[in-house]
Amino acid sequence: MGAAVCPDEPTRPDPDQIAAAYRSERHLLIDAVPPDVWSPLSRFWQTADGCVRTHGNYPHHAAALERGLAVPSDASVEQVSGRLATMTAAAACRDITAAGGLCAAVRREDPRYDAALRRRPLVETRRLADSPARSMPSDSRAAPLAGVRVLDLTRVIAGPVATRTLALAGADVLRLDPPELPEPPWQHLDTGHGKRSALLDAATEAPRLHRLLTDADVVVLGYRPAALRRLGLSPEVLAERHPHLVVAQLSAWPGEDSPRGFDSLVQAESGISWLESTDGSAPGALPAQALDHSAGYLLAAAIINALRQRARSGGSRLVRTSLRRVAAELLGMPRGERPAVTAPYAVRTQQFDVAGHVVTTVAPAVRWPGSPEWFPPPRPWGEDRAEW
């Protein structure tokens, strides 16, 4: 599959492969066919006084959106569009959110708020509890995280990108999902490389989950802060029960009251969607899920730094960021007057046989001296045992 990199040879970022990695779902093939990655209810809509962006890729979110709008459960795009055209953006967001759905008003950027966010660390890191130092179990250059156990309680893109990166560096990553909420197959295959995937309900199987945490080094959390508190999985509670853990937390919005959210909704709320408009009258979107991918790689780097700090001085540490904080960073960077056109780039891909399907995915963009050139294969979703 290609020559290995010499451990003593400096590695340089490959801009083409970084571009491909940030748009990995657009290069994914399952049996040579690109999957349909967007639901009909995941889109921009015109309201009586503006625009909103909704997310309905998960069936339970689509059902909640329909309940919030009081439309039939099999409502067409035209029916949803007609209903939203009679509502204000604020009313649409209120009603859909109250029903458990996902909706964000498409807003203009707020430079003062973004500047305030940028005064905070891009990834916050702080010590949570004291415990003895734990040395890194491996000194391998190809697999520097070999022997590190990572419990992955994340979904969608950002968290799975973080844990996929840790798996590439040799970590033993065990992803846990609630049995009643299947992950779209394409989404798992795009970010599941090198991980085991098991089913466990954190609400009803807490003792089993904490047994896994006892033997873990890292836990990566993608639940909303309110849900973590309800489940007894807040970073402070985890550090009290497991003072050796590195706790990584990812949310859509900053703060302890972050509602549900996705990259597309944060783009809408933060002003990015209007900046990406091609005509000034209809909102647009970035050419990649850049907030998700950036947050994932940043979180992986912060986790590795926290493990190194634990090796030197012990203790549990919290590392966390939000998609909205990443958006503020992006909005503070130099920009042109018009949305840039995506330039052509070369793509390195891999092929795997996963449960009888030929899966083509983008190869890694992360490199270090001696790093693997290729991802290990993803496992089928939910088919492993919830154990180390």
C-alpha cells in the first residue's frame, strides 16, 4: 500500500490529504456507491422573518422535528416548508427544540461575541483530581499510545474523529452506543477505523459502564452537559470515582447548558452560513464539516498532552472544547470577500472488507515520524463485546 516513512525522516503536512480528510464523507464509498449523507429534513428553510437550519439525519430527530411543527410523521419537504413559512424563526426553533428536535436560526456574525470566545482557550485543560503518576505504557514510535485504553461515548463526526486519531496512534478504543439509537452505517464506517464497537445503555447499565471506566485511561464524552449530570457522568463525578482518568468533553455550544447541536447548526447560528452565501439572499455552508473535524483533531492532541502530564505528575484532567468555540476561531482568521471555490486536490484512499461490503475511505492525514501510513479497518457497528 506504499512505502513506510523512515522514523528519522521529518514528516510534513500534506495539504491535499488534509483537504480530503476534512471532506472524508464525500469520498466514502460502500460497494463503490457514495452514500446519501443528508436527510431531506436536514437543510435550510425560509420562515416568515428569516431562515432556520434543521438537522434530521437521525430518525428520532426527524420525528421530533415533525412533532414540533405539528405536521404528519411522513410529511413531505413541501409540507414542512409550508408550515415553516407561517412561523417566525424564533417560534420554529422554540417549538422544534421543545419537542426534542434540532433547529437553529440563521444569524449574522457577532464579532464582539466571537472575540470574547477567543479570549478563552481553544481547548480548555484543567486538573480535576489527584492520583499517582501513570507512565505511558509504550515507547513505540509507530504506536505511541499502545496500551492506552480509551472509552468512546461520542457519535457523529467530531468525537469519532478524535478517537479514530487515538486509535491510529495505537490506543485500544472501545466505542459504546445505546442499543436503541443506531448510528447511520456510513457515518460509523467513515470514522470507525481501528476501534471496537459495542452496545451499552449508560442509563440502565451504569455499574457495567463504571467497571469499564475503572480500567480505562481516557473517556471521551459527547453527551450534552445536562445529560452527563443526569447519568452521573459529569467530569467532576467521573474524576471523583476514577481519579486516574483523562476526561475529554465535546459539546456543540460553550457552557454547562449547551443544547443539542451539530456542525451545520453551529455554522448557521454563528454567522458562517451567511458568509458562505453565494448571492447574499440564501445562506450557504462551508465546503466541509470543518468545525467537526477541527474539534476532533484538537481534542485528540489535547488528550495526548493530558496523558503526558499524567505520566509526569499524576492526576485526572479535563480537556474540552465546543464546535462554537472552534467557529469563533475560524471567524477570527483572514478571509476573502467572497466564499472561496474549492480547488482540486489529490486523494489517497483505502479499501476494506467490512461485513461483506467493500468500503473505501480516505487515508490518514495525521503524520508523525514513524507513523502508520494507513488506517486499520473499521469494525461493524455494535458487533463487539463491551469489555476490554
